[in-house]
Amino acid sequence: MTVGAGQGIAARFTWHPEYAGRLLLDVREELVRDVSADQRSHALAMEAAEAREDDALVTVLRLEKRWSPYDLDWAETDPG
């Protein structure tokens, strides 16, 4: 990350393949929205697990694969 010249003191990603040129604050807000949405999906999958076991398992495994490397308790953690 660097401070953008002529654009105030807002930190920007310069090295990241996906976030290059974007403001740190914008990326953080996007990630918080992603985690929040995935937490809701996880909760819904767990609630429907008995009625639609296969679908729930696929959803939970996909979400665990995405977020568990960052925090094992991601589904219950404050997304911020």
C-alpha cells in the first residue's frame, strides 16, 4: 500500500493483483460486506440443513473453504 500522490493521505493498494489502485477503506468495506453476506448464507444453510442436507453441506463447505484460513470462527465473528 502507498499514499496516493495528489489524492490526499488515503492509503491505496499498489501491489495486489485484485485491489491495485483501490483505496484501503473501499477494499475493507467490500470485504466486510462479503463476510456479512456469507455469514447470512452460512446461517441460512445451517437452518435448512435438515430439509436440504446436500445443498446445505455444499454451501457450508464452500464458505468454510473461503473464510476459515483467515479465522476459524468467521461465521460468528463481527465482520468488521
